[in-house]
Amino acid sequence: MTAHPLKLDHLVIAARTLEEGAQFVALQFGVETAPGGAHPLMRTHNRLLNLWGGAYLEVIAVDTAASRQQAPRARLFALDDPAMQQRLADGPQLVHWVARVDRPKSLARWREQYPERIAPVVAMSRAGNSWSLTVPDDGAFPAWQGAGQGVLPSLIQWDTPQHPSGALPETGIVLRSLTGYHPNADVIAEQLAWLGAAHLMRVEATAGAPALVAVFELPDGSALTLGESAESEEGARRAQEDVQQAANKRRRAKSRKPDDDAPATEPELPLSADNSD
């Protein structure tokens, strides 16, 4: 396990087109995404939505206007995979998540030390930002012992001083829980623990297809669930109840009189917080 616990950097929603993905997010969250930019190396482009606590939601799609390359590499996040394209034909999907490796730890050096554990590191840039991201050569999702399918995170290290979330409009949207469902849940949990990311996501076994389920708290206190799996319905219901209880607690705190001597209440930090020493 790494001595430097990772942080949740962003969640990934993939779509057939960027417009379709942006419309999906606006409909679900009631907030418009902000412009991101193009990734020339990957021939993709994105839009972004800020989340509480220094994370964000990325909407990504194939950039059909990107310049053709003589020997283009496979696009990231399995966007060239026919199975993914068929999946996205049903609409935008929560397909992946990305964990942040902060300095002084070097992502590139870490990969050199453990190439069997960590996918190749690719230098990328967009709209004045530059970063390193783990992307398998075939563009598939990262995996360990054959298990991944979007449930294990890609790793990112930013080269620019300011994290992109710091430049995005505030939304008041909080990620309350992230759960990964996978038939080989024990393998997923083992790799997350080794990475130092076990605190960022719950892992549950499923008899169905691998899936991510994220529960968000919206500014009005309501809960929104993205993603689904064969076993996720009951878990999502419990998470939504937890969100509602937390929102009610804050409303009661705000309704107290000034002389109640109670401190102001802020949203409790979600799983995406760095809560490990």
C-alpha cells in the first residue's frame, strides 16, 4: 500500500457526443457544465462540473473534429471499444473514476517501480492544463489480475499549480458515496488497498456486470443516484436516506436561534475527502 493515500480527482461520464453528455448532466443535476477543452492526443473533448471538496465531474466524448494522425493511439476510457459504444447508444453513462496522486510522490516513478500494478503513464494537456494519466496502450480501463472494467481508477498527477476544480463555478453538489460492484470484488478491494484508495470507494460483489454507483446531494438537500447494478438498488436507497437525514440535520441547525450557541454547519466531507493519515 502506498504511504500517500490518494484523493478522488474526478468521476467520468462518457457519451456518444459531448452535446448529449452535457444535456444529460444538466437534466440530472439542474446545472449546466462548464467548457473544458480538447485532448489532441486522445482525440476527445470534455465539459466539467464542480463538486464539493476539490473534485469534479467530467463529461467526455469522441472529438470527431480532431485532426487525424498517421498512427493514432487508442482513445482512453475504452471509447474505441465496440462494447462501450454499444453501451453509450443507450445514453450517457457513469463509466469510470480517477484518483489523484499528489506530489512529492511521482506517478511516473511509481509506475516504473510497479509496472504490473500501474498502467503506462501518458502526458496530456488541455486548455493550459497539463497532467500525467495512466492509460493502458489499448485504451482499456486499468485492471489488476483481469479485474477492472471501470471500477478500478485511473491515476492522475497534475503538473499545473491549480487544480481544475478551483477554476470551475461552485455548484453546491456533494458526492456522498461511491460504490463499485464487481464479480471479483476481492481483487478490486486488494488493488484499491495497495494503491491507497480503499477509503474512496466501497466495493460490493455482484452477480451482474461491473458497475459504478454514485450518490450525490444536491443544493436543495435531495439525493441523486447515477449508475446501476444488479445489487445497487437497495444500496442507493439507503444512501439516499442518509443524504436526506444529513440535509434535515443541517436545516434544523440553521433554524436555531442565534443564542443557541451552535456553530454553523457545513456539508460533511464525502468519501472523496482525504480522510486517511
